[in-house]
Amino acid sequence: MTIEQRLKNHINNKFSSVLEFCETSGIPNSTLQTVFKRGITNTSSKTIFRICDALSLDVNALYAGEITPVKPEKKSPTDPVDVIEYVAKMERLPLTYKGEELTPEQKEKIALGARVTIEIVTR
């Protein structure tokens, strides 16, 4: 299996689809499809850095043909959490209320409410 195929599988394991990854990361779908067709070594380093950043992958390892996550910095349980980042992650996770999974529209409304609340309390 090529590194491009493994990268596509990695994206599909982390996101519901390549398209969702593109929407979340801001990388155009056409750009990602070109990476899959032309290969990682024939892609601009800027694009590869954006992909690795969005997936938390080691750039050097990807160029070497490996999918290797960047080791996260160890955080103390008392370290502050970036609320906006947390809300953005929440929108991608399956969430339930009273045993029922929330729809994407419901999660979007909750996230919007959280963002408005953050804006109000930080003024």
C-alpha cells in the first residue's frame, strides 16, 4: 500500500470522510485529491505541512513514507483549556443527549451558543 493510500485511510479513520477533513482543515478537496494522485513527493511542502498540521503528523516521517503522529506535549490536568478549540472539537465528535445522538445541526447550534456565551463573558 502506498503512503498516499495510507494517508487517505488515516484521514478516513479520523474523520467521517475526506471531504469532512477538507472542510475542517481548510485544505481544498481538489488539492488533497492531487496529493493522492501525484504523490506526496510531488506535492508542495506548504501543502504537506498543512496536511500534517491538521492531522498532527510528523512531516519528516510522512516524506519517509510513514504515518507517525507528533508526540503531544504532556499537559498538567490543571493547564487551561482553549475553549474555542474545545468547542470546535465538540462539533466533530458524536454527542448524545438522553441517549439520542445529536444531529450535526443540533451540535452546530450548541457550538454557536457556546461561542456567543464566550463572547459575552469575555467582554
